Amino acid sequence: MTNLQNALRKARNKVRETAPLIHCITNPISINDCANAVLAVGAKPIMAEHPLEVEEITRSAAALGVNLGNITDARIESIRKSAAAAKGAGIPYTLDAVGVTCSGLRLDLARALLHGPCPDVVKGNGAEIRALAGAPFASRGIDDLGASFAETAHIAEDLAQRLRCVVLVTGAKDVVTNGARTAFCENGTPRLALVTGTGCVVHALAACYLAAADPFTAALLAVSTLGVCGELAERDAPGLGSFHIALLDRLSTFSDDEYLRRVRITEEGAFHAV
């Protein structure tokens, strides 16, 4: 077993063994799926977002995940308070930069977090990560209209280096980088993009695994886990409704052996199944 295989397996097992409490501030579109995904991999979700309680709840959690989707005044205040509380208490946290290409409000909030209580993992699609880095981007709503994959990967590496965090770029091929180390994940299926909130689920999983592993391992495990489970669910389900349910089933039942057999990761230019 390689060092990377062992790190991924250990993080999976540690979450199941310790059932860490994960504080998720997410959007109402995906909140139910995120909570169920957290439970499916063995952690415990708490989805509190009232500004008067979030600091206390964040300080009781093993990790925090904040998501900028469907933003409101109350959620903005809660995100700011929780991020500061997490940093003050030494609790790791993740940021899902949903829709920072859609409005200055979201982009300004994300940049304030990146240059204040910076998250341990920043997640977004290619356009969102390019926007955070100040690079040109093309998008429609929250969808990335595509750019050079290699260029986006280099932008992500530079952003991670500048911020001293891990950047996770989701897409047909996912990128995980801390600026010095970069990995690419090629698991998944186009069906994942047809079910609302699967990107938010990746983010919630990253918060789960951040409670059990370093940020690079956590982000890589999160995105590869959903990719593998998406492939398995596609085998089981003919339509989007059944695929949605099969995805949750697979998250809750797939084994270490099944994961390690199917995961496809490229690191430092040498393609291999880890």
C-alpha cells in the first residue's frame, strides 16, 4: 500500500471511528443532501446558521464548512463570525466559493475571508477559483464555461501558495493543490452535474475529512469519494431520481477496497490508481 493509499484509508476510517461533529453553514438548496452525506460517511452534522449561536456551535465542532450559495444577510454574518471563531479556536475550516462569479457581494465576502481568517481548504469550479485569484474567467450563473485546464491548475497552485492553504478545483478532472504538491482526480460521471447540490456535498465531505486528516488528504479524499460513488451509483440507477438515492446509498456502503480499486489519481505527472 502506498503512502497516499494509506493516508486516504486512515482518514476514511478515522471519521467512521470518531464520528466528528461537523458544523455546516450551507444553503437551503443542498442542506438536506449535505447533512445526509456527512452522516453517510460516519460524521455528525449540525447545520446551525443563526448569527447569535454560530460562534458557540463552531467552537464545539471538529471542523467547519461554509458555503456561499444562496447568500443572505444573516448567512453572511454567520459565516464571518464562524470563520473567526474557528480560527481563534484552532478548528479547521473549508470555504465553498459558490457563485463568486455571479456577484460582487459573494466575491467580496470570499476575498475578505481569504485575507482574514483564511480557510484550510478553498473549493470552487474553475471559473470560481480564477475569480478568487483575480484571473479572467467565463461563466454562466454558477457554471464554468471552460478555460485552459493547465492554466487553471497553475492559477490554483499559485493561489494556494499565496494563501498557504489547499485549493480544490472541481470539474471533469479535479485538481487538489497546496502550491507545492498537486494531484488530479479523474473519477466521476456527467450525471453528478445534473443533480443539484453535488458540489456542495463534495465541500461537506471535505469538512468531514478535515476533522481527520491534513487539508490536502481531506480535499483529495472528498472529491474522489464522490466521484467513485457517482460511478457506482450510475451502474445502479437508470434515471436522475434513482441516481440521487443510489449516490447516498453508495456513500454509506462502499468499502475501502472498493474505493482503492476504483480511484484514479495523477500526482506529479505519473498517472496511477492509488
